[in-house]
Amino acid sequence: MQNALVHAIEANLLDAYERLGRALEADFHRDARYTAFFSASKLALCNGVSRFHCAPEEADTILAIIEREARARQAAVTCLVGPSTRPNDLEQRLTQRGWSLDEEVPGMAIDLARWRAPASTVSVREVTENSMLASWLSVLCTGFGFPEALQQVFNGLYRRYGFSPDRSLRFFLGFKNNEPVATTLLVEGGGTVGLYGIATVPHARRLGIGTAITRAAMQEARQAGHRYATLQATPMGFPLYRRLGWHTCTHFKTFIYRPASTDTRARNARPETNE
């Protein structure tokens, strides 16, 4: 079961990341060895290597191809390293080639069939139309402290697509006195469901709202028929998830390659989950 959960956590994360690439209308390369995409944005989050699984003798050649594309576009690119990544020494190769470690996060899961949802007085509503999605996006950017460049990317996606009902991509807003103050997102993919975008604006933290919106998303996932849910926890969010019954199954690392002339002011801020 543990191996199946690890696979599910990774598969959902890869699906979510590649979904972002498709939304950005990125150019994808897919073959048996790796999947990479480049969008029109120069931000690292918007260009990614989501899957890397090759023989050791091929690794540096593939990395050179990705780096050459990044230099041609003058764009930063993120490489996701997870449990299925091969070769096993890819982290060392990335470091030696000038990629920088961005973060390491635990991949967590919970058995929703064994979880009991307590009553909550916090109002959590699913996004059902454009104005709610605009509020969701505003709270997300504020809660995560996204830099202006990244906010522009997400606002651009909102203007391009707006709200469209999709049971595989569900947005939730948490409220305090009818003010939207917290967000989360359910993403179905890879045979399971993942929680993403859990954030609370600064003035509403430490009031249990982050806990409430996480529980609400878990309840929705269970009602949709999922046995397990997955997420990747930031250091700030990890204690919250442990209290709710989540357990660590694996770990992920992200490495970033930035061509020498890439504007460092466009670096991505890393969101924290804030209760």
C-alpha cells in the first residue's frame, strides 16, 4: 500500500504541474525519458521538467538540451525530483551543472475512509462563478505573498479562461465575517485527488480558518468517492497536516536553472501554507 500511495502522490503532482503548462499553452517535449515544457513566461514555475527517467549515460545529454532551450528563451526552468526520478544521482548532476536547490517538501497522504470530520463554524464555499474565482485568486496571491510577476501570470490565466465548471479542478473559499480570507484547490489526476493552494491572508491567520478549509476540501474529496487524498507540505503547513492525520510517504525536491542573464527579480516567491 505504501508504494501505491507514493505513486499516487507523485502522479497527482505531475498531473497538476503539467496541467499548469497546458493552461499556459506551453510547448511540451515528451518521450520515454523525460517530459519538459516551456511557456512564454520567463518564470521558473512556468517552465518545468516534470518527469525525468533515463539511463545514467543519457542524463547529462538531456540536461544539456533543456539548458540550451532555457538559454535560447532566456527563461528559468524548474526540475522536479521525486521518488521515480532516474538516474539516482540526478540531484548531484543538477548541482554540478549549476542548478540550485529551491526547496524540499514532504509528499503526504491521508486515508479519508478512516478520517472523521468534526463540525465547523467557518464558512467554506465552492467557487461557482467568475467573481468568486477573482476573489479566490486575490486571496491566493495575498496569502502566498506572490511577487508581481507571478500575480500577472495567474491574472492572465483568469482573463483567458475565467470560470468553467470542472469536477477535476475545484476551488474553495473560506470566509471570515463574509470576507474571503482563505483558499484551497482540489485537483483530480493520477488516479487520486490532491490538495493545493492552501493559504490564508495575514490578518485572518491563527483563527482556525486554514484548518477549516483543509477539512472542507478533505470532506469534498471523500464525498466525490476518493479513498485517499494527497498534498505536498510546506514547513509552515506541515504541523497542521500532522494534526489532521496526514502522514509523510515520500519527499520531493525542486531545482532551478537560470541562464546567466535571467533577471533575478523575476524569481518566484515560495508560498507557505498559513492557518
